[in-house]
Amino acid sequence: AEKLLDELGALEHGRLTPVGRTMARLPIDPRLARMLIEADRRAALAEVLIIASGLAVADPRDRPLEKQAGADQA
């Protein structure tokens, strides 16, 4: 987890960066949060919000193994 945050620019020498503090306020995956922060900085937030919202939604075709038979019947 720390490696990912470091790669995203949220950590520097084990401490939160200003970008990391902003990311921490967003209740979404850190990768998506970083995308939104950078999009806002580059004046492309509206476009990236559409992409991020699509990436944040779980795939409805994914089914738990123990419930696949019931899903097939339904």
C-alpha cells in the first residue's frame, strides 16, 4: 500500500504530501482520487469524472462462486 501511495505522489519519505492529504479526503480508490486531482489541475475534471465513475462501478457480471448456480437460474 505504501509503495502505491508513493508512486501516486501521496507519500514522500513516509509522510503525506499535499496531494496525499487531498486524496485522503476523497472516499474512492487512491488511483481514481489521483486521477481526479490531476484532472482538476489540468482543467479536464468534467471529462475525467466520467471515466472515473465508470471505473469505480463494480462489474455486474461478476458473481460469487457460491451463488453462480442461483444467478444462472434467475
